[in-house]
Amino acid sequence: MPRAARSEVIGPMADGTLKVRVAAVPEDGKANEELCRILAAHFGVRRDAVEVIAGQTNSRKTVRIA
């Protein structure tokens, strides 16, 4: 959810996906960058270990965490 009041991991959904709120605007990749930062912190990995591999312009994304 881009443009949320704050960035946070909400939790797992019934379908096995992870719901995340992102405060950054969905322009120039800012929301995707914020998503990667949030997930890196959540999973305890470096920021460069997280990348969006599908859905760059969609609200549903596929993310790789190395």
C-alpha cells in the first residue's frame, strides 16, 4: 500500500503473501526502494540482498531475498 501513514510489515495473509505498508510515493521507484528497505530490516539482511524481481509497477510484487 503506497502512501501509507508509515512504512511497516503488517504480516502474513491467508494466501501466503506478506502484506507491507509503504509511506513512500509510487514515483521513480521510491515505493519499491522503501519496500526493499523495510523487508531487509524485517528479515535482518542487508538492503542489497533484497530486490523486486516482478511487479515493479503493480501493487503485488515478487521479491527475492538473498
